[in-house]
Amino acid sequence: MSHRIVAVLLLVVAFAAFVAQWMFPFLDDAPWMLRTGVTVVGVVCLLAAVSLWMRGIANRGRSS
């Protein structure tokens, strides 16, 4: 169950990173490296969340 909690938190962080890029105009004036960093953080959080979620599903299947 703890894998899913961490996965949901990572999904929230990834969602916030992607929304920040599209919604907030201050990122238009930000340097290229900052915008790229926000994107990379979002992608890494998303991939980690999916990995943890799938690990939780795999562990659940073994315990049945």
C-alpha cells in the first residue's frame, strides 16, 4: 500500500510541473534551463510513479 501512496504523491508533483509550464506566464520569461528542468522533473516523477504503481500491483498479485 505504501508504494501507491508514494506513487500518488509523485503523480501530483508531475501534474503540478506540467501545469506550471502551461498555466503560469512567469515561465515564459524563465531561462531555458529552468523550463527544461521543470519538464525533466515532471517526466521523472511520472515515470517513477508508474513504476511504483506497477510494483505495488505485482506485489499484490504475489501475495494472493
